[in-house]
Amino acid sequence: MTLLILVLKITLFLVIINVWVFRFKKSTPYRGGQANSMTEEFTSYNLPSFMLYVVGALKILAATTLLLSLFSENEIITGLVDYSLYTMCLLMVGAIFMHIKISDPLMKSLPAFLMLVISLAILFLP
């Protein structure tokens, strides 16, 4: 594994954990609409409350799988890496569309766009 892929996987993991664990109830400049927490953000998108937990669980699971792949040659984990990246890409495209849906300034979509680019880089770089 190249150093770049290693750094990208760790970065993706740290960003997802930061947003979904440490900053879940905190305001950031990137929250959708006028939201001050992740719960308010999903309300801004007019999504059902269960989607908050589905999206969060999928992102944390995908990011954790990427982190585990750095330490394990286990066939199950290595086999799940691509699925985790596809899932992350799909979720990040969804996040970008949610920002567009509620007419957020483009800057609010920047983190989702960067996580999408990182996921694609991990998928397609040698």
C-alpha cells in the first residue's frame, strides 16, 4: 500500500469520526441550512429521523473498515474495502445533493466534495 493511500484512508476515517462522533451536537460552518447540530441538519433536509442513524452508521462503518484495512490482511476486511468506498461515494454524492436541495452556498458542500474525491482516489489510485 502506498503512503498516499495510507494517508487518505486515515484522513477519511478521522474526518468522519470527527463529524459524526465529536461534532455531532456542535455547530459548524458546513451544516446544512441554519442547523446547529447533525439532528437539525437532517431536519433541514426534510429527511425522516431514522435516516440520521442509517447514514451515520454507514459512514462510521465504512470509515472503520478502511482504518481496519491498514492493520489487517483478513480477506473479509480487504473484500469490504471497495464496498465501503462505494458506500462512502454514494453518501457523499447524497450529501452534496442535500445541500443543493436546500439552496446552501457551495462552500457548505466542500467537506462532502473533498470526502468524495478522497474516496475516489483510494478506489482508483494504484
